[in-house]
Amino acid sequence: MPLLLSVNLAHLHSADYTDADFTGIDKRPVEGPVAVAAPGPMGTAGSGVAGDVVYDLRDHGGDHQAVYAFAREDLDTWQKELGRELSNGVFGENLTTSGLDVNGALIGERWRIGADLVLEVTSARIPCRTFAGWLDEKGWVKRFTQAAMPGAYLRVIEPGEIQAGDGIEVVFRPAHEVTVGFLFRALTTEPGLLPRVPDAGDALNPTYAAKVHRRLAGRSREV
């Protein structure tokens, strides 16, 4: 059964590689139960994970990006690629998982973690300047994009408490093809996939849905 390896919370610090004065990308595992609930609209609310901090509310946090999950297996792949140890939370993820195909998760797929928490996959993580500055790896945004292992953003459907060692159960998978990886490639390296993204329906993060709509509209005007 897929497992939650760790719940990771931010250690806020100042950095010259972010457009804001501070960043919460440095996340580290914590012990014991942690409450997770819908935080509120983007722009006014941050993380859905109690004790976590999102400093730049313009592009991060909010109900549709309440939780960020990344697979330990993908961290291990990067660990070998980069030749350095990558601890749980180092990519800024709230949840580090094991045995779960995070990038193969469908938009709208739902996970039950522990006894009560239910999360729904909404979108993929798009790498930014802050992520690149934090990792301090040459050409990081390009390398991360080419690898197409972005991890998943999720919204909270049913709040609850979780902790390291909890099981993760996929309780719903919608009937379309738009996975986290599919969405990421459509928005980055494979724009030919864009016309199929709307099949994900209302589960898609509205910000991403609007971005897809704008790009499709721009392509139609060019024809």
C-alpha cells in the first residue's frame, strides 16, 4: 500500500533568489499528527497544512494548491542525477510519498490519507526562479522541465489529521487521460497536448484552466 513517508513544514528564511522578501520552500519533516484543511482563496490564504508557511501568496497556496506532494522515488532519481543527498521536503513538498505514482495521478483523482483526510489532485508544479535559486543547480528549471516529474498540487475535500506512516488510498480515478505529467508536458514541452487538457473538467485548478484557455485561444487566432 502506498505510504506517507513524511509531512514537511516550512522553515521561513530570507533569500535574494525570490521575488518576495522571504520564502517557505525549505520544508522539513515533522513528527506527530498534523491537521490539514482548506486554507481559503489564493491571494489571501496560504498552505492547507497546519504550521506550514507560504510567504508569496500571489502565486502559491490557496484552496487549489493547498498541499504539494512529491514521490520519494522521484527524489531518489534526482539524488542520483545530482550526486547529492535530497532529504524529504527539499523540493518544497508538504507530503513525501512512497509507492504512489504521483505524476501518473489523474486531475480529479482523490486520495484518502489516514483515517479522515481526502485530497483531490488539481494540477502540476511549474518550476520557478525561487525553486531554481533554492536548489542552486545550473540550468535547474530546464532540467526539471525536461524530466517532467513535477509532483502534484491538491485541494482538500475532507479535512483531517495525518502523520508519517499513514497509508494512502486512491479512492477515485476519473475517466479521462489528463494526468499530472500530461498537464505539465502540455504546458511546457508538448503544447500539442493542450486541446486535450479541458477533458479534465472542473477538477483542474482554475488558474491552470484559464492558462490553457488563453493558449488555445491564441492558437486559434493564428490559424
